[in-house]
Amino acid sequence: QVQLVESGGGLVQPGGSLRLSCAASGSIFSIYLMGWYRQAPGKQRELVADITSSGRSTNYADSVKGRFTISRDNAKNTVYLQMNSLKPEDTAVYYCHVISTGAMNYWGKGTLVTVSS
């Protein structure tokens, strides 16, 4: 089992920045892929970005490329999402997601990001 706790959401003006954090605990040795999804009101949950255990491979949604950066600190069992140049359409609940080496999926409870003036 892996437990995930997100933090860092909040209200920010368009063009601003936020950094989300997700701390993992439990069977940490089994984590393969860590990432972030988001779900806006009335829309399906979508992948924002993910990163492999080594940190050498990352993947981004086209809508966030060049603005968001995913990173991880394996010593702290934490994955981060640096979000810059935020737009109103980035408003959503952001969920931390982990895939274990046994192909199990784990989700955090989510953190709300609101981009509004």
C-alpha cells in the first residue's frame, strides 16, 4: 500500500505560479511512476504530467508544456509540480497518482487550484 498526501493548492491570479507537492508513504520501494492528474468541473480527469522512478523520463500534456515542470525527490519520497504562467483553464482539482512496480494504482485525495482575478 502507498499513501499519498498532496499540498500546495490555492487561489492564484492569471500569470501566477504555484508549486504542488505530493508526499508518499507506505510501500515506497514499489513505486515506479509518479504523476499528476487534474479534473475540472464537468470534465474528465486528465493526465498533467508524470515522471519515472529514476527521474530521467517525463511526460506532459500538450496544454501545460513549457509552463509546468514535474520533478521528484526520492530521498523525501515526494513529487512536485511547478506551475508557472497559470491560466484560468488550469483551474481544477489536482490529484497525485502513483503506479507501483506491481501495476497497482494509487491516488491522493486532491488539492484545489483556482486561477482567477
